[in-house]
Amino acid sequence: MKPVLKLFTPEIAEELLTRGRPGNITVRRKIERYKDMMLSGKWKDGKGMPIIYKQGILLDGRHRLTAIVETGLSFNIPFDV
């Protein structure tokens, strides 16, 4: 199936982050870079795709989703349904 753009709000991102893999390390520098891009308007919709297991556990995308939560902004991100 082809990924579709889905609007990730801070609330949706925060919910997914609570279901991340145990022990997943967050890299602050990467999050800050993403936040700067988002706040300055340089972030492009459709950048990167979070990977979520069928059980709803977040596998990849923690940095992007954390930046969304911390900026309070919403972005369209590809999502495989």
C-alpha cells in the first residue's frame, strides 16, 4: 500500500511517543535541529515516515514526533495505512 499524508498534531505525536520501544534513546541535538527547521518554516510536509508496529508500538520517528510535541505545531507526514 502507498503511504498517505496524515496530519500529525502534537497530541497524536505525544500519544505515539508513549508507545515507543523501551530503552529507545532520544538524541537532543537532532530534536533541536528538527524544531529549528519547523519553527523557521524550513520543515517540509511529507518528510520522513514514522514506523509503527501493528500493535501500535513506535519503532522509528521518535525525534520528529518529539519535535512536533515540543513546538506545538502540526505537520503532514507520510503514514502507511
